[in-house]
Amino acid sequence: METGPGAPEDGALDPQADRRSEPRSDHRSEPQSDPPQLGLRERKKQRTRMAIHEAAMALFAERGYDHVTMAEIARAADVAPATVFTHYASKEDLVYELRHVANDRLRTALRTRAAEIGVLAAVKEWQQEMYEYYVQSPKHVERSRTFSRLLREAPTLWTRSVGFMYERQNLLTELMVENHPQIDPFVLEVAAAQIAGAVQAAQVRYQGDLAAGMGKDELLARATARSEQVYEQLARGLADVL
């Protein structure tokens, strides 16, 4: 998302952008700069944060969201209750830990790929990579199934997911304005709302398949097929905007 501004005719939301882009395998073979290395203290904080998250998800899977306390999560993670609250203000924040991963990766995708392949293609690429990230190992699959089931069992979690869709819409707006400062920000905000809504709709179907226990291969095949449908429809709908 730190690429320079591109004019509308650059294909920012061009329906042909996917077909013009280089194959994914070529993109992945390009040399990448190493990410900045975290210090020892920051790495320790991240390990503690993820240990708390994993302990919480295991308890939620076993007993349900409403029957687990923050104190019990602290005991399961072998940390003090105050440490849990240092990292997470509430149980809801614990459940939605991975939204930070998703948003950080979206930010990177738009700053590194949008100028080359267009916004829609970059978002599509990001969403497919997230689908794969959530099920990259049996441990990840189980955590993702637990998350998907919790959304269906706890109305407060589902309600908050709608708020996070708006958070992602704002992030998309910010990044699109960054890439296209010459375009009316309101037009970009409307486009971002359409993209965020489509991402959410596809994500809900993906989560439904996870919650139902669908196998990894079928899960990803269905998610990929939906992704093709979603972004083709978006491209047709936004072609006259950018």
C-alpha cells in the first residue's frame, strides 16, 4: 500500500486486471526484502499474546464462549490475570485476535500489489491467501472452526463482526485514497464499501463451511469458486467508477 498514486486508467479496479497480472507463482519467486526484525522483548510479548489467545480458543471450543472467564483463560495460559488484560480488554478481543493479522496483510497487499495488478485483484489475492492461512495446519483448522462456530453461538460476537466489516471498509478507503489522491474521496469510500461488503459476504460463507466441518480441500475449492464470482461481479459493478 505504499505504491505511488495511479490514474484511473491504470486499472485500479479494472475488470481486466486479473487477466493482465503476472501469474502468482512468478510473483512469489521475486526477491522480497526481509521484514524488520523484532527485538527480544517484542517477540516475547507476541508469544505471550498468542499463548493467551490459543488458551482462550481451546477453552471456548471445550465449554463455549459464555462459560469461560478471563481468570480461567489466565490460568490456562499460565499468566497473571493482569497480563491477560494488558493484551486484551475483553473476551471479544480474544476471539477476534486474527483480525489484526488480516488487516496487516491487507495493508501490505494493497501497498505492494495494487499498482501492478489493480485494487480488486490485490484484494482478491489477499482474501485467497487468508483462506489458506486460516487452515494451513490441523491446529489452524481447529482454531478456525472454533471461531466460526462461536460467531453462530454468541450473538454479541456476530454483532461485533459487522463493526469490524466497517473497520475494514475504512482501511480500504484510506488505502485507496493513498493510491489515488486525484479521485473524489467519497467515490473511493463508496467503492470501498462495496468491496468490504463483498469480502464479508464471501467470508461468511467460508466460515459456514468451516463450522459445518467441511474438509480442507473442498473448503478451499468452494472459497476459490466464490472468490471468482464475487470479484467478477465487483469488477462489472465498479467498472464505470474507476
